[in-house]
Amino acid sequence: MTEREPDATSEPYTVPTAPFRPGDQPEFDAWPWTPADLERPDPATCESEDTREHAHGLVRVLGEDDLASGAWDPGLDADTLRRGLELMVLLRIFDDRMMKMQRTGKLSFYMRSLGEEAVAIAQVMALQEQDWIFPTYRQPGAQFVRGRDLVSMINHCIGNIEDNIKGRQMPVHYSYREGRYISVSSPVGTQFPQAVGVAMASAYRGLDEVTITWIGDGASAEGDYHYALTFASVYKPPVILNVVNNQWAISTHMNLATGGPNFASRGLPYGIPSIRVDGNDFLALYSVTKWARERAGAGAGPTHIEVLTYRAAGHSSSDDPTRYRPADEYSAWPGGDPIERLKAHLIAVGEWSAEQQEELESRIDDDVMAAYKEAVTHGDLASGPYPPASTIFTEVYEEMPWHLQEQREELGK
């Protein structure tokens, strides 16, 4: 076997790079897709081949005129849209306050959902209360939809004695049993196969339950993603599999996670109907998720969705995105801002005003500050009190094994 002579004009393989780096002027192409492009197939009978255009196109509802149109328009009433807007504003203000607290040492770590507020909120609003939620760390808004108290969420973030996870998880790694919101996991990717497993269990038990889960574009390059799609393809459980393509993993561009044209089309070879949706269009997200829920509820199996959006802030409070992308890149994103788009739509149809928006933001900011002041009465990161050390032995076994009981007693001495 002879070695191939190196070719000075070519590299041995391709290493993709981001389209824009710090110092560049970001300039995205205008989107060619419109709300009128794609039909809404019958969710109960749809096959993967019926969604080829949906996987390579983009489902939109809100047009450049801020009005809703097309086959995917869910026809939501104004009250539902106002609730969606309120919850998205709540998440953004909550994130801003928590980041300020992190910067002043009130909590150790935080992750914002800036630019992605519509993702979990619109999607979970399209589900039913008994459905299971397997989130990543950018879907805390799902808890707002399910009614979680702000004080409880802050207690977890600052790790005080009222933290429902008792200090066992990092901040923003929420768990909310009452809302069927499964614990966020730092090893990203694990939620996908676990969600498929829970969906299989629900189907086996004959329950009217659907499971929804999310994974990032970066994590979709992990094996967990493919394990989940294989099981979903073979067993066809009631599961909704979302790849949130927000353009960036921690500091690597999404083009390092797939060599294909997009993420949605990766589901087609598995035989799973696959759709790409505008992740900053509240109505489109709601509609596609409602369609997937109808499909799963009818026993037709899984749906694979690419949520096309943009991570506007850093990956976390530990990240400085200006080191790997232009600081103003988000402002050039064709999808715009999810809150601004829904607000503009409500104003365009005469159901909202700039004055109401200002009042809403002021009221929510007051509510978040009041919740924080109440949370710190139970302790804070700097001074405690913290969950007692003995809690490391609790809530694992229904009946504690003898050797752990001995260790707990020894700790007590």
C-alpha cells in the first residue's frame, strides 16, 4: 500500500468555520420562505415522505406585515396570545434579574433564554397538562406555563434551604414534579433517549400522555440523538423530538454539528415526519407542536422538529460570546425577536398597545423583585442557611438500606 502524495492545493479534510467572526459585519440572507408555502398534512396519516418539503422549507405564520396567514395559522384567540406574550416577557425579565444577581454574587451560575423565549412557552401551551416535559436549560419557561411559583424557582437558583432539589443540582437545572417537568441535565443529549423511553412506557400503559423534549444543535452531534431517533423510528412512541438550532453550541457554530443542509431533514431517513419551524414565530411554534401532539395522541408516532432560532446571549454566565462572534450578530438575524414579533402582531390586529406593553413590563419587574425578596428570607448563597448535609441520604430509596442508615447516623455524630 503506497501513501498518497500530499496535495499542496487541498486540505485532507474540511473544518467548517462560522460565517462571521469578531470584527466582521454580520449579514444574513433574507429568508425566502413565506407563510403560504407549506400545507398542513393530516397528522394522523402523515408519513415521513409527506414532510420532505416541510423539512427543507420553513413553517411560518407571521408575515412581514405582522399578520397571521397560511395553512399553519392556529387561529388562536387574543387572550391566548396575550398570555403567551406575558409569559415570554416574564421569562426575559426573570432572566435579566437573575443575571444581575449572578454578577453581584447572589448566585453562582445562570443561563438565559434570550431570543428563545417562544420555544418552550409556545410549545408547552400547545400540549395537555398530563404531557411530560424533558427540557434542556433553555426551556425554563415551560414551568411558567405549568404554573410554577417564581419564589420556588429562585429558591433553587440561590440554593437556600427551600431549594426543592436540596442543592443537588447547579442553578437553572430545575425540576418541577407537579408540572411533569423532568430535571435538567448538565450532560446534554441524555434527555432525548430518556424522553423516548417515557413515551414508550406511556404507550405501553395505554395512557393519553405525550412526551416532548429538546436538544441543542451541538448536542445533536452526540450518540444520544441517534439512539433516540432509532428507538422512536422502530417503536413509534408518542414523542415530540425538537432540535433547537440556535446557531451556536458553547462556542462552536452549528455547521460543526451536521454536514447536511439543515437539522430537520436528518429525521427523514429514520422514517419520522420532520418539520423545520421558525422558532421566533410564536404562532408557528404553537401550530407545529399542536400538530405533533395530535399525531402522537392519535397513535401515529413521533415527530422530529428543527426549531430555527438564534441564541442572543452568551451560552451561560461563564461565557463571553464576543470572543467568537460579532457582538451585534443577533440584530442581523432574519427571524427577529420573538417578543417583539408577537407584540407587533397583537398591535396590528387591535388587541394590544405600546402603553399596555409598558405597563406589563413594569408589573412583571415588580413581581420578580418581590419574589426575589421573599426567596432570600429563606437564605442565600453567601450566608445560608443551606439544606442540611443529611439530605444526601434522602429521596433516593423508598426504604433506606442499612449501610446508608449507618452512614447517616455516623454523619449525625
